[in-house]
Amino acid sequence: MENQVLLHFLVPLFCGALSQPIHYSIPEELAKGSLVGSLAKDLGLSIQELPARKLRVSAEDYFSVSAESGDLLVSGRIDREKICGRKSECALEFESVTENPMNIFHVTVAIQDINDNAPHFFGKSIELEICESALAGAKFPLDSARDADVGSNSLKMYTVSPNPHFSLSTKESPDGSKYPELLLETPLDREHQSSHHLILTAMDGGDPPLSSTTQVWIKVTDANDNAPVFSQDTYKVSLRENIPPGTLVLQVTASDQDESIHGEITYAFLNAPASTNLVFNLNPNTGAITTNGTLDFEEKNRYTLGVEAKDGGVHTAHCNVQIEILDDNDNAPEVTFMSFSNQVPEDSVLGTVIALIKVRDKDSGQNGLVACHIQEELPFKLQPTSKNYYKLVIDKALNREQTPEYNVTITATDSGKPSLSSKTCVTVHITDINDNAPVFHQASYLVHVAENNPPGASIAQVSASDPDLGSNGLISYSIIASDLEPRALSSFVSVNQDSGVVFAQRAFDHEQLRSFQLTLQARDHGSPTLSANVSMRVLVGDRNDNAPRVLYPTLEPDGSALFDMVPRAAEPGYLVTKVVAVDADSGHNAWLSYHVLQASDPGLFSLGLRTGEVRTARALGDRDSARQRLLVAVRDGGQPPLSATATLHLIFADSLQEVLPDLSDDPLPSDPQSELQFYLVVALALISVLFLLAVILAIALRLRHSSRSAAWGCFQPGLSLKSQPVVPPNYNEGTLPYSYNLCVASHSTTMAGFNFHHVAPEVAPPQDLLCDDPSVVVCGNNEDPQVSDDSAFQQAPPNTDWRFSQAQRPGTSGSQNGDETGTWPNNQFDTEMLQAMILASASEAADGSSTLGGGAGTMGLSARYGPQFTLQHVPDYRQNVYIPGSNATLTNAAGKRDGKAPAGGNGNKKKSGKKEKK
């Protein structure tokens, strides 16, 4: 059968959805694959667009779309009677969906009936009893046939086989159905014929027509004059659906004028299908009709029942009961997702369609009108399209880091009274993109590391966070910049790329490196990668790992120590000398304090706790020894504190000539601790091994003899120093000779010897230092010693140019910074040079030929060593030098004394040997 396509109206696809559906009309029972219509063409789609648009229909049980041509084809059996029942109009409504962009179109396919069903009777035969007293013209309804077809193909007429007593007419009930009615043409005579047999034929209006037959058996009974009569031919009633079972619908009533058994009436459903008995119940005695099951408007909204009243005889009466079912709002709306994407990137643009939703309510009228909505706080919204279709679209920007997923509850509410609603929940997962750079937990880092840390130890940890997921949130750490040398950076610090722990690759030294700056970077693994930088400042803290170093007084390379002279008339508070020490540490670890450990006379001197200045605490008494020894400890402020010691040898004398007799006659007191150790060793040796004692005594005697000969060799009568004059190569160029070898001896064999200074034999001093005592021999660079009685001289008083200001005195109270101010020499060469300068100046003072202040910048040395020798050849350490025996300081210009110096005090420093002979 040729397809008929009715296209009422078509709206372009760009408008979203068609306002009017596309109509097609086909006959039922088309073969599978039959063409319904060119759907793609009617929608304005080209064949080339079909793969991308993905055209499909929702009625997949009945129709499909050809992927090649876009035609709408039959995919299953289409049985009109099964789909629409006995409805006069039958149509299938469904939707066609396209994507890219997504659009929906409504399609209606009208199903045309064909004459594929013949009429049929419920029973194989019909039995009828007619009283012989029945009058001509009596009518007897017969069981009707049923035809599933409608319209012209439905049941049209009934015929009966010819019979002289009966004729047949076709009647139409109020619901439009046709039933046969047997008409008695002539009275019956039971005695002549007790039964009759008829063939009833039902025929439809198809072309060709279809028909079916049944047997009619008529039994002629005895006379019953009156038949029952119903009060109404048709009963009508309306019921609401969902009324409880057992509810009374109505009660039919029939009456019979006969008496006794012929007047007793019973009721029954006439030609009722089995489904009727499931829904309604008829009381045979009372005629009351009640509900037997649940009434559902959505299943069937109207019932027509035939009721028969029969008396005790053979008379019957018939009526119709029409029951209309009223709709209740008993069905909640249904939500169906036609399309849904639960993974949405967080950078999706506004208006992106997430889901296509269809809502449906089985109720009718106002009860079937549905509205949908979602929660207001969500970044989505519902957009109605057409005829109960909605789109779920993005309404606000998404941020996965704030909300990784959304639970969307779609609420569909109808317009019934009361309204019903249903909720459908779906979860929309927001997928991550790399839109967040790492963020450090601190704006900058300040790290304190104590020096001498173990290499490889952790000193700090940087931490950054990235709210992104997976590789987008995986962070690696690195050092990208530093104020250290690029080559040295890797040897100082490193960072673990995974944990951000910063390790020290070496032990730090506060004295070499106080601090350094790092720039660290945190980089994620996204595409493209994002990063953040942070600065870290590492402060290397000081530890007390350096003991104080004594700059003054110091021992000479041969182990001899200098001594200081103090005027005998020194008043209390007189500045004798100053212990100068430095500490390489800083802060509290470099805060030095000075303490007296041992003193020959504890009450004679005082020591500045912080300055290291040694001053007289009282005047020298007659009973006080002229030689004093102080053992000074210098401690720093660290924990635990470190210390160093210095030994001061002090001699009370007014001139250099007084020193030598004191050194011979009154040696410095020996160290009691050393003597105790010596005796303990000797006692232990005597007790332990007698044999070893003899050997030790022999060796000791030999060594004693050798040492006495060497020590007194220079001081014996007639002694001369057999050393050749050695002059440095640059002596004539003004270089200061700083090594002296002086031996002072008395003609007396009992005079004790004293090694004045013995540094090195490289340089021999000039032979111009003489003694007042004619018995003293001065041994210089000449091979033969010379003794001159008239070489005695009066020692010149100290030059007034030798002055110190308080700020120029050595130590913490007088030190100054910078090379120009002359920091205290910190190496052995400078120290020895300074000592040589002092001794040379002392010799000039003894000769009286020059003063320390003579000549600008020469320290009085130019007269002896030539005009070419100036202080430009030697570092200026004068501000760190003081004159023992005086509180004056050394400057280039004349200054004033801090205190009154006693007469005869020359302020020269002398030296003594490690050991003194008695």
C-alpha cells in the first residue's frame, strides 16, 4: 500500500524544536523496513550531515532511521488494534533527536486501519427460551459479536437463516456498538414445534467483507404472561478513580407483574467480558452494582454494562449501565533523561547543554500539566524547549577547586489539587584543568642555621599547595637563583624536588659566610605548567668555636717572653700594661673578659674585667718584691666558654740599668705548680726504678753542664761574641732590621746571665748600646768585646711624643677599625717588626742622639738607619702600642700625659728568657 506523507509545517532546525509536529500516515501491518517518509529531507538535513547530526527517533520499537538516506522506516509490527484499541483515531507520537547542535522534533504517524480482523462471537452457540405465549412482535436481543477493526471495517450488520417465525434486525447501542435483535413474526406453538434452530451471521464493512457465524437454539416454553420491566432503559453514573473496592456504584431495578415463581427476578451481566467481572460485581438478587477492584482512569475512563433481569419463567428484560470514570491527580510526573553528560570540564562556556530531559504525567487536564525546576544555588538552569522537554545548561562559571561535583535534583510538579511532584537526582562531576598555579604557604622564608652543621642535614622545608588534581596538582621544587656563585651553589645547598626539604651540602662557617639568599620555585606538572617563586634567606648563626687569641703579650719564636717595667713611685691606678686579645666569633661569643689566675702579690695589681688593663692597686711597699708575675686568663662569653692565658712579667724599676741587677740577684719566682710537678715526677721515678734513676741523674748532670756552659758563655770574663756581622740585603735601602742578638755580662763570675733577646741570627745589631756599670760588657757585632769606662751615659728621659690617647690603647677599650688607624698586628712578622722598632727606639733613647718624636713619620729611626727609612715602609701600629711604665700613648704629634710619670721612667719593654738561672 502506497505511503501517504502529510507535512503540515516545518520550522528550520536553527530554531531549536518544531512548534508543529511532522505528520505521516501509514496503514497498519506494514512489513519491516517499509518506508514511512523521508524524515531527513522533511527536517531539511542533507545526507552529508547525517553522520554528524546523529538523527534518531525515540519510538525504536516501531520505527528506525536509515543511516544512509535518513528515511523513516518500519522496524517492528504495527498493530492498530493493539496500539489504540477501538479508538476511531490512532496515531503514534514520538520525537526525533539530532545532535551538534542538539534539537528535537515531534513526529506523528497516523495508523490507518485495514480489515484484518473478522467479527467473532464470544460463545459457540446462543440458547434462547421463548414462551409460547409470546405475542407476535416480541423482540429478543441476542449476543453480539465483536470486531477489532473500526470505521468502515468494523461490524456492520447481522443476518439470520430464513425462518417463518423469526426475523432479525441490527440495533445500535449508545456506545456505538451493534447487536442483533430477534423479532417474533408469528406466535409459537410449543406443541407443534418445541425448538427452533437458527444460524446467526455477523458481517463487517470491509472490502472484501469478513464474517463469522454462531448457532442459535430456541426452546419454546410454557406461557409466562408478563416479562420483567426495568425502571430505566439506561442508567448513567460517574465515579472517581481509586475509590476503594466494595463501593456501591448504583442499583438497577426491574419489576414483574407475575406472581410466585414467575415474578421472582434475578439480575446478571449480559454479554459482559471477563474483565468486567474483575472490576464490578452485580448482586443477583438486589441488582446492586459495586466495585470489585481498583478503577484507574489512565487505563479506562468509561464502562458500558448490560444487565439482564429474568423472572422465574422465561421472561427477561435488559438495560444498559454507563459508568464514567473521573480523573484524580494520582500520578506523579515522571522525569526521563534523553541525553546526559556527567563529566563537565570546569572551563565550559555558559549555555553548554548538559542534559536533555523529558517529563510526563499520565493524568489528564490540569493534573497532567507539569513544571520543572532545580535548586537555585546551582550554576545550572533548566530551559524549556517544547511539549514537556527541558535542557539542563550551564548558567554560571564552574570552579572544580571550589566544588568538584554537584548533586542536581530535578523536581517535576503537576498542577493538580493537591499537586504531586517527583524528584530525580543526578551527579555532575566537574573535571579538572590546570588553572591554578602553586601557592607557597609563606610569603618568604627566613632560616637560621648554626654553623658547623653536619653536611647533608635538613635546614628547612618549603611547602606549596596546588588545588588542581592529578598531574595538574603535582608539585616539584627547585632552586632557580641565589646570591652565591652559580658553581658554588650546588656545594652549599640542595632541595628535594618532591618534598621541598632544603639540605645543607656542607658545613657552614659563620666567620666566612654570614648569610645568603635563595629563590626557590614550585612548578606543577600540568599542561601548560604553572609555577610560583619564593625567596629564602639563610642566616648562619655563630657558635663558640674559636677561642680567644692573645695579641699582646706574645711569646717570641724562641719562647722568651717580654717584661714590663713599672716605676717604683707609680701611684694607685697607674696603667702598667694592657692584655690585648681578639675572638673570631661574633656577638656574645666574642665578648671577652679578663681574669687573674695567679699573681705573685694579688693585692698589688688590678685587672680590668672588660678592658684587660693592668693597673696598680696600691703603691709599691718596701717589702714587696720588685719582680711580679701575673697569669691572666681571657674568656669569651660562649657556652661553654673558651679561654686563653697570657703571662705578664712586671719589674719595678726606674731605669733600664736597674733591671739587669734585679734580673741577676732576684730572679722571678718560679711557678709552684711546675715545681710540684717536677718533684712528683722525680719522686715517682725514684720509687719506681732505681736503675732508671741513675741513668736519669747521669743524663741530667750532663745536660746541666752543657746548658750552663751555653747560658754563661756570653757573660764570662773576657767573653766576646764570635759572630760575623750579617746585614740584610736591603739594609741600605731603609729596611728596618728587626732581629737582635745581645748579650750583657758582668766581669764578676758570680753575676747571673740574662738573655736579653734572641730571635734569629740573621741580623746583628749595631754596637751602640753601652752600660753605665764599667763591669758590664756589651757584645755586639764586633768580634772583640770592648769595655769603656767613659762610655757611661745618662739615660734620656722618655720623649714627650710617645703618647697614647685613651682611644688608641690596645684592646677592646682602645682599638680602632681600619688600616689607617692601625689595628693590632695579627701575624708574627708584624709583631716582631713592632718589637724591633721599640727596641731600636729604646737604644736611641739610651744614646740620647734622637728622640722617638724626631722627624715626622720616622719614630726617631731616621738618624740611625738613614733618612730614606720612614714609616711608609712599616705599618703604623702606634695607636696599639703603649709605653710600659707610663700611661702615655704613641702618636705622631705631641700629646699630654694621662698621669704624672715618675722621673727616670723610660717605659721600655724588655724580655726575659723562658727559664732563669740562679
